[in-house]
Amino acid sequence: MLKLNAEMTILVGMKPIDMRCSIDRLTMKVVETFSASPQSKTLYLFHNKQRDKIKALLWDKNGFILLYKRIERDHFCFPKVFHEEKLLITHEQLYGLLAGFDFVRMHDYPELNFSYYF
């Protein structure tokens, strides 16, 4: 299980990419798609057209980390039509996405506090 720093942001590229992209091409995609520094405290996530593969790029002190996941059955739940090029997601949404859930529909529900139980 991937454990991320609490202050780390997670940005998802909503347009599919070629999964042959290596670290160098992904850093170019980060600059082009997110207009951001690849060395920021951000996990950048990309997917392929078939939505069965994910690559993530992360800077760690003195080098890049490249993460890759291929889902064996079905596909990752990325919206087929999305009007933005990028999306900021929470850590919980990332873990849901990696597990195969629809991360767009996942959100924090407000905590319920009752004063009367009966």
C-alpha cells in the first residue's frame, strides 16, 4: 500500500497518455498539463486510453519515483467525458481509484452527531 505525506497534493491528468512514456516524458507532461514543477510535493497521475493502466510520477529528495499499476480485470473508473485537463483529488480518492472504485463519486461525508438516541 502506498503511503503518502499528509501535505502532498494529488493531481490527475484527465486526458489519456501513451503508457510508453518514461520519467523524462512524464516530467514534460507535468509541465504541459499541470503548468507545475515536477519537483513539487505533488503526486502526478496519468492513465491510458483503455483506462486499465496508471502511471504516477513523484519527486523524492534526489530523484523521481515512477509508479505503475495495471488492473487485471475491468478498468479504472475515470470519467469518459471531462471538461478539464486536470483534477485535484484527495488521498482517500486516490486509494479508492487504485482499488478500482469510482473516485469522482467518493467524497467525505459529514460526521453525524446525535443528541437523542431513542
